[in-house]
Amino acid sequence: MENNVRPESMARITTPELAEAFIEEQIKEIREQVGDKKVLLALSGGVDSSVVAALLIKAIGKQLVCVHVNHGLMRKGESEQVIEVFGNALDANLVYIDATDRFLDLLAGVSDPEQKRKIIGAEFIKVFDEEAAKLDGISFLAQGTIYPDILESIKAAESGKPVKSHHNVGGLPEDMAMELVEPVKLLFKDEVRVVGEALGLPHGMVYRQPFPGPGLGVRCLGAITRDRLHALREADAILREEFANNGLEGKVWQYFIAVPDIKSVGVKDGVRYEGWPAIIRAINTTDAMTATIEEIPYSLLHHITHRITHEVEGINRVLMDLTPKPIGTIEWE
Ligand code: XMP
């Protein structure tokens, strides 16, 4: 637990120089911890795991095996991008596993958010343990845990009232065969980005908006179905495309669609058309502990609404979530 507390003397990493010092220190620590053993990394393609990958590649090179599990809950095009960037451009030791059916079958009929998170987290560990067994000689599991994950888990443990069990912290089986390597676990998100740039990762990757470990699983609210998950993924892709086209991509910290398990009555081509609502969430924050709402121009909201309701099968309404954190968390589940 002590290792999970950020020392008061630790300066905030705001400059390339401070990032360099952090990187040097981490490289030393990683080499000491790992020796000549192999490390398995859960590479989701998000900022945190990408930065951890770059850090580990620098520290231990080919002793790192990156495993990208496509749990079927990725955003549109995301797994393909992971293969392109890490498998091709960075020439990492990358294993790609398509576990879509495995995850979606396990999640079928499960509507409780905490249970969903625990199933996804535990299944991830299982997949990695299985991979480790196949790969032979893997001793460590690296993770992109960051400080807000730890703070919320500590707060939850102290109060006895969990906010939500974060994918990177909860759900680890006690008999897990591998020791953890979590080099950015004392950093806030903005610091992870400074470190990522200092490591030479592409700007677009480092400033990519965060994506939760359980992925679209916590945005396809309630029990996940393949058709609603598909609608969510398509609507989310439209939102991202429109934000990029309208100069909001680098400006808004996090934006996404959530789709609840509710149907309302609509009308399409003169015929009754029941569909789900797509909920737009667009927030700004520095450390994900609190968040404010981005004010999107109405003209753009109208355009996005038109596109989503006309291009995505099964969506007949678009809503905007105006709730700050607190009282809402950033994700809906
Ligand atoms: P909440 O919903 O707790 O989210 O206000 C705060 C930030 O964390 C992201 N998030 C996660 N990240 N594993 C992660 O790595 C998770 O299980 C997880 N759940 C939420 C969320 O997207 C937001 O940026």
C-alpha cells in the first residue's frame, strides 16, 4: 500500500526536463525489478498503456511482449490502429487476440455495472495468464494504472462505499501468477502525457482522449447486446469524426456516446420507429477527479443529431448530458 501513495515531495511533471528525470528513474527501477525476465503488457492503445509500452520498450526492449486483446468493446477502428502503430511503426513484440465472442458471451444478460466491470477485468487477467502460459517464461504483468484509479480505490476502501471498481485496480485474482509492473501509477493524466511526449510518442497518440479499460462495455448501459453495442460504436464514430472536423478534437478532454437500454417511440418514413437514445457526453478536466461540461454550439449538435439518427440503425433520439463531476462520474457506469 505504501508504494501506492504519492510522496508529498514528488514534483508535478510539467516539463520535458522533469519527464526525462522521471523516465531515467523508471528505467532504472524497471530494470532492477525485471532483471532478464519477460514482461507481458496489456496494451489497450489508450494513452496510459501506450506510454507504459514506450517506457518498457526503452527499458527492456524485446523482453516486453505487448498483448492487445480485442474484447469486442473497442471503439471503431481502434484495434486496427494498435496493430498499425505498435506492430508496424514501433516494431514492438505484439500479440493480437480477438476475444470478442468470449467477452460478449460472458456479459450476456449482465446488467449490474459493477458486475460488468468485474467480469471484464477478471476475464482480461485470465486471457493474459493464458497468453503468459503460451509464451513461456513471462514473470511480470505491466499495467497502465494511474493515480486517480488508486485514489478512488483507496477512498472507496476507506469509506466502504466504492465509487466504481476501476478495471486496472479491481478484479485481480489472488492466485495470479505474475508480479505487477505499474510505472505510471503515481502520475496524473496530464503528467502521463508529458512523459509520453518526452518518450517520443506521436502527439496525436499522447493527446488522444482516454478510454476506460472496460471500453464501450460501460457505455452500452445495462445488459450489453450486440445490436445496441454496434449502434453505440457507429454513433461514437460519428461524434468523433464531427469533433475532429470542427476543431474540437484537441480541445475537449473526453467525449463519447453512451446508449441506455431504453427504447422510445419515434417515426421514420411515416412508420412507427422504436429506437434507443444516443447520449452525448463531452467534458473537460485536468486530472479526471472533477469535470466540467464543454459547451458545444447548437448548430453542431443539430448536425450530429441528424447524422446519428439518419446513419445509425436503431438510434432515434440524441440527448446531451449536462452533468458535471461531481455529481455525475465521467462514465455512466
Ligand atoms: P469516472 O467515470 O470514474 O472516470 O469519473 C474517470 C476517468 O477514468 C476513466 N475510466 C477508466 N479508466 N479503467 C480505466 O483505465 C477503468 O475501468 C475506467 N473507468 C473509467 C474514464 O473514462 C474517465 O476518463
